[in-house]
Amino acid sequence: MTLAAVGTIPVESVALILGVHRLMSQALTPTNLIGNGVATLVVAKWERALDERRLQAALAGGSASAGA
């Protein structure tokens, strides 16, 4: 059924879509954040702009300052 055939939007359908959308958005936010982080590392490595020593120090919990 399309909106043109029915003429109105059923309230139950809107409630179902909004409920599913809320759950989906909660799952998509961390996925998007992780994807952006991975893409940043891949592009930096590809462009030879990744300082792997600083990256390893930051991941190990040490100092990641430029002077280290």
C-alpha cells in the first residue's frame, strides 16, 4: 500500500518507525565513530603522515606529545 492509495498515514506505522529508528540510531552512533577513527588512521598511514611511535605511546597510555 502506498500513501496515495490510503490517503492517511497510520499512527501505528509512525510509532513503529520511530521506535526502530531510536534503536538504530543508538547502534549507528558508535559504529560511525569507530569507522571515522579507522578511516583517519588508514588515510594517515596511506599518506605517510602517521607517527607510529606516538600512536603506540598513546594507545599504551603514555605521553603522546610532540616532544616525546
